[in-house]
Amino acid sequence: MGKINMGRVIPGGLLAGLVINIGEFILNDVLLGEDWRAAMQALNLREMAGSDIIWWVIFGFVLGIGAVYLYAAIRPRYQPGPKTAICAGLFVWFFIYLLGFGSSLIPGIWPTKIVVWSIVWGLFEIPIATVVGAWQYKEEVPATT
């Protein structure tokens, strides 16, 4: 097994992060924006400021890099390609969306509609983003002498 090509993980991860950030904007601003504002107001939290959004965008790019890194790590065992990228994306979705955000249903922090929409949206968004980012990933070819 070769080393992970970080020179390809980063650009692929940034591409995946771009897909994630576009998807999250559509979900959380266009589709659920009013629900989010109402939920924040109900909890006496301030509206999202520009600096908050910057952090969420950074998180989206880090998530994309992590998903492509995972793809690169499992590639030797599962073979290169979209099926492996989807597996990596589903793994990321399971821990970040289903367990991470889904756990907020237990104490009822966020409205069920927001949480369920986010989990279902992420079930498609994260594997698609991982496939897009993995498309950029190639292993380093050993130099021949």
C-alpha cells in the first residue's frame, strides 16, 4: 500500500467542500431559512452573523477534505472508483449527520423538521461531494529508474 497523496487530497477535498457548502446553503438558507430563524429566536439566540457563516463554510471545506482523505485511505482495500467514494461518504454522513446532528433530537434542541431534513439531505449531499472530490484523487506513481 502506498502513501496517501496529500497533494491530491487537498484539492479534491476543497472541491468536495465546495459541493457541501453549496448544498448547505440551499438547504439551510433557501429551504429551511425561516425554520432556522424561528428556532434560533425560540432559543433566544442571535441570528447568524457573517463571521458565523465563515466558520460553517470552513467546516464544510474541512469536512470535504476529511471525506476525500478517508476515500484515499480505504481505496487500496475497496478499489478506486465511485463505489468506494460513496462508501467513504456514507461513513462520514453516519458519524457527522446521523449520529452527530441526529443526537440533537434526544434533548429536543432543534425542531424535528430541521434535523430530519438535514440528515436526509446529507445522506445524498455527502456521498455526492465525496465522489466529486475523489474524482480528483490519484495515487502518486513511483518513479522508475
